[in-house]
Amino acid sequence: EDESEEEPKLKYERLSNGVTEILQKDAASCMTVHEKFLALGTHYGKVYLLDVQGNITQKFDVSPVKINQISLDESGEHMGVCSEDGKVQVFGLYSAEEFHETFDCPIKIVAVHPHFVRSHFKQFVTGGKKLLLYERGWMNRWKPSVLHEGEGNIRNVKWRGHLIAWANNMGVKILDMISKQRITNVPRDDISLRPDMYPCSLCWKDNLTLIIGWGNSVKICSVKERHASEMRDLPNRYVEIVFQFDTEFYISGLAPICDQLVILSYVKEISEKTEVECCARPRLDIVQPLPESCEEISSDALTVRGFQENECRDYHLEYSEGESLFYIISPRDVVVAKERDQDDHIDWLLEKKKYEEALMAAEISQKTIKKHKILDIGLAYINHLVEKGEYDLAARKCQKILGKNTELWEFEVYKFKEIGQLKAISRYLPRRDPVLKPLIYEMVLHEFLESDYEGFATLIKEWPGDLYNNTIIVQAVVDHLKKDPQNRTLLRTLAELYTYDQRYGRALEIYLTLRHKDVFQLIHKHNLFSSIRDKIVLLMDFDSEKAVDMLLDNEDKISIDRVVEELENRPELQHVYLHKLFKRDHHKGQRYHEKQISLYAEYDRPNLLPFLRDSTHCPLEKALEICQQRNFVEETVYLLSRMGNSRSALKMIMEELQDVDKAIEFAKEQDDGELWEDLILYSIDKPPFITGLLNNIGTHVDPILLIHRIKEGMEIPNLRDSLVKILQDYNLQILLREGCKKILVADSLSLLKKMHRTQMKGVLVEEENICESCLSPILPSDASKSFSVVVFHCRHMFHRECLPVSNTVSSVQFCNICSAKHRGPGSAVLEMKK
């Protein structure tokens, strides 16, 4: 395969049917293309009208000799024909309109007006030794006029709009039919070539662009309007050559395709056998014109019949503008070149085995392609990959190409089985929408079971259990386990299969045997607590942390008593369970607190003391007995102090632990003077203990009590530092007391001033106020009478006579209402008299 080979731009096919019959007996001399039909002239003077498939629709016997040219108007209703014997005919294909003329010389060209069908455009030109214009005038008579002569035979003519271009032996001329002026003369470049053997090719790209090909030279000319200031005696139009370049071979025909050119070239080459120049196959090139050169886009050599005998003048190129069809005419063959469509592009890609690109192109153009189907291309791609041995890629492409077609999926699976590559396709088999027959999945699983246990386990884990017959697969696994009963992979897979089959008990047994991490998930997911009542020890042995959490989270399903009973023979596991239970709730397992004392003492002494402190249900005597038996000093000290025997506890600290700091800390906690006395008595003959006491008891006991008891001459380590610390502590206490005293005095003074200001304020007495005792208005209705009112600071008011007589020595009275709540400065009396 040639990776560098470029895809051709055109595709070719011979024009057959009627054309084949014609060219078996005759030879083509010229052809003209209309969008509706073709007109073919032959060497025997016949003109055939053909459809686009080459079928003959009409035949005209024009002359006994070669037809030189056929011309059609744009409507396709009128045709002009000229022949080698000088005959010219212009006639209507669908009307009786007709013109006949015979000249005394061969007529090489004829061209009817593009709009000949219209009455005021009844014009045509002929060319032999001179260029004649025929116009139909009054009484339907045809009037000829000479447009040009004297430069040899007219070889070619093309009429477009109001412009006529023709070629003679000297060059190419363009005539403006509106002004009847010749606007340009483009001379022939290579005058050494015989114009009858290497004729000029003319082609109008549009109404103002003429393409000229002569010899091996190409010129693209543009007709432009001349500015009014430049007119003088010059034509109002002129021609500018915008592109000009040479080709490798001689030009037999030209045609435009978008902004590019199609060039039919006549090729000669040296024969390898005879070393003589001979005719080679003609070439059809597509080139991109540049200002002074061209870029070749594609080049195809055409195998036309009889190319070995043909000359440059025997080839012609005609084209249909609307459909981009190009007709290559030679005496024995007519070949049609078409722009390649997406179907052709896909054909080429398939031919070059570029299946992935072909598939992509088909997907992009699926609405426009007619010949190909995406599925067919995809299947061919899969087959190609399989042939190359790229099984994994082929299997992966099945997902996209086969889609939801179950029949094709099953067919491909069997094909992969035949070549022993079921494993390759297993990962890509559909599992949902569509679902294949269970047999397909079972076949794949058996393949893995025979050769790859890990792969089998992976498929069981990934595939839903309803894809295959679970019973069949379980039996197959059991059979394999008979040969290898300890295979953990098969056991784990069997547990998963039991789970799919809802045989959770069996699955649980296997998981516990394997100590598999999914055992707890299985229990939770399927509520298997009834199945694990007798398997608690196994669970605890596997992962005590997870097991305890699960059991405590599901006390309603497995009671605490049941768990403790199951763990009776495994006290270490029993302790783990009860310890976590106690951490969660101090009261739930209270009936087991006595048992826990022994368990903590045996398996977890660091947590014994915290347990004793937090538990309110453990028997202290039992705990003390166990701790004393095991000589657990700290625990015994705590229990003695909790039972009220602080002096024994302190004694144990001093004698057993000999830790003065702990003894001092214990004494601080108990805050008992007698305990401090015992501590001082025990420490008085131990200098290190005295140092500890001097450093720590300053804030609880008067240090003088200790200092007076120290024997003279006793050496006490760091005595000076200890005494300095005592003095510093004392000074600190004095400073704190003085500071507190200042704060209290300042606060007292502030509050006293506030109270004084409050009591000095007046109280407004109005007519609406009432006596709180008799509930009558506080002020008399007759203001002239004398009255006496008592107003308390609490704002309660009384008539003097309504207040009860005080039995106390003090003359200070209090509000009857407020005195029941409290007595204070705010309830004192404020007497008002008049």
C-alpha cells in the first residue's frame, strides 16, 4: 500500500449503450454538451442526439463526410452543424425552422447565438477561410456579413453573451457584438506548430473570462470596461491577461472547475522497445492557476481506445456547467469524468484499506451517501482488524458498529470463538440494552474458567447476575473447586455467585473462611444478622473493630447478652466488646461491670482506672480485692479514697509509690487537714519529701507548721530555693488580697453613690394614684383639707392612717407589699404632709 498516494479528484466511466454501437462502425469527430442531452458528430457525416447515458434519441444524416462542429443554443432547441464538404445547416430540433448553405471550401466551425430561440437573436457565425455572420432580416431572409478574413482558416469559435472569440492561424480575436468592434488580438506563442494539427482550445469561464489553450501555453483573459477618459478612438472594452503559464504537454481541451482548470493533454513518449516517439495515453490534469505558473492538483492518465493512433487534434474536451461533467472525446471512445462524491471517496478509502477513515466519512455524510451503509463499512473494518490480528481493537469497535443489533453481536461472538479470541470480546459485550442470549455469556465465562480464574472473577463481579444462568455457572465453579479446593479466587467468586442467587448463608460462610473484607457489607446489605448469631467469634477473629461496631449498631437484632454469651470462651474478645459498649454508654452493660473488672485487670490494665472512675455500678469491694491481689497500687489508692479510707490510701502512696508529688496531689484533692498532718508526720524524717512539701503546700497549709518540725542539722536538698518560693508565694497572696480589697472598696463606694442618687430623686404623686391599702385616690377631692401621704421608694403609696402602726422601736417604716419579698433601702418610706 502506498501511503503517499493521493486520492484522485475525478472518476471516469465510458459512455456506452448507443455510443458503443456508433463507434464500432464510425468514428467520433466532435461533440457538444447540453444539460438535457448530448450531440455527437462522426466522420461519416452523422449527427446523433444522445441522453446522458449514451442512448440514441435522434439521428441526422447531414453529410457523407466528417462533421467538423456542432453548436447548440442555451435552450437546446436549435442546432448548427458544419461539415468538411462545406455544408452548413442551422435548424430547430422541435420546429420547422431551417437554414442550408453549401460553401466551396470546408467549414471548420459554426456557432449559433446563445439566445437563438429569441426572434431578435437569430444569428450564427461560420468559419472557413473567413468568419461570416448570418443574421435573419426582413422576409426571413438570411443576410451574411464578413467579420474577419485574411489570416488563414478559422479553427475554433466560442460565443458567450455579446462576445465572440475565434482562433485562426495567427491568434485569437474577440468581437463585441454590441459595438461590432474587435477588442483584442492574442497572438499565437509557438508559431512552429501546425495550427491544423495542434488546434487552439477556447473556453468561456463566464461572460467576461476567456481561457485559451494552444500548444503547451495557457492564457486566462479578462474582458474589462475601458474608462471614458481613455476611449478616444479605442473600443469601449479591452482584454487583460490575468494568468499565463506553460504546461508539460500539448493541450487538446480546457474546462473550468470552480477556480481551477481541467486540462486535457496530448502526450508523446519514447517507446522502450523501439526507442521511437509514439503516442501515449492522454492525461487529464486539474491545475490551480497562478500569475505566472500553475500548481498541479491531480493528474490522471486515461486509457482510451485507440490512443496509439490518435493525434492532438483528435481529442476534444466538452463539459456540462451545471453538473461538473467532463467529456473526453476521441475517435473510438467517449469517456465521462465526474467530480468524485462522498461514495467515491469512501470507495477509495476502502480500496486502500483505510477503514476507520471510511467509517468516519460515512458517519459524517450518512444523509448524502447512496451506495454505502455505515454498518457494512463497520463490519468490513472489524473483519480487517481480525485479519491483522488486532483482536482487542476489533472487539472494541464492535460496541460502536454493532450497536443494539443482537443478531450481529451473537454472530461476531461466535466468530471470535472460532479464532480462539473470546477473551478479547468479553470486556465489550453489551450488558444492558441490548442483552444477548444467556448462552453467549455462559460460553465466555466457561472460556475464562478453563484458563483464567482472575479474569473469570472479574467478569462475575462486573456482569449483572441476570445475564446468565447462575445455577450452571455455580455448578461449573464447584466442579473446579473439587480439583483445587483451596483456590481463594474461585471461593471468592463462588461467594459472589451465591449472593446473586440469594443464598446468603453459604456466601457468608465462604467470606468468613476467606476473611474477606466484604463480609460486613454483605451482612448489612442483606440483613443477615440472624445468620451470624453463632458466628460472632469468627467475625471478631477476622476484624474485631468492625465486628464490635456492627454488633453495637444492631443491638436490636443481636442482644448484648447473646454476644457476651457467645464470647464466654474468648474473654479477650469479650473484653473488647464490653469495653466499646462501656465507651458508648456507661449504663447499658452495668450487669457486666463486675466481670469487666477482671477483664480489664487481665487484658487492659491502662483502662482499668478510667473504668473504675466512670462506672457507678461496679462493686468497690470486689474491685479492691482484685486490685490488691494483683498489687495495682494506683487503682487500690483510688478505691480506698472512694471508699472513704483516705489515710490508708495516702499511706499506700507514700510507702508503695514513694511519690511525694502524688501524695501532695492526693491531699489537695481530699482537702482534709488531718490528711495534711499525716503527710507532714510521714515526711518529716525524709529530706526529699520535705523539699516537695515546702515547694507545694504553701497555698494549702501554713509552711511554719512544717518548718518548726524540721530537726536541727537535717540536710534538706534545695532548702534555700524552697524557702524563697514560700516567701514569693506569701508575697503573691498578700498582693492578691490587697488588690481584691481595693476592688471591693471601689465597688462599694460606687454602689453607695448610686443608691444615694436614686433615693434623692423625687416621686410624682398625681390624682390618678391610689392608696395600695384602701384603693381610694391618694389625694383628697377637697384640697383645702389637711392630709398625710406615705410614698415608698418602690413607688407604692398609702394614706398615713391606712398604714399599720409599727411595733418596733425604730421609726423607719416599710412597704407592706414589698416587705413580704425583701427588705432594703428601696422599700424605705418617704413621708409627705400637708
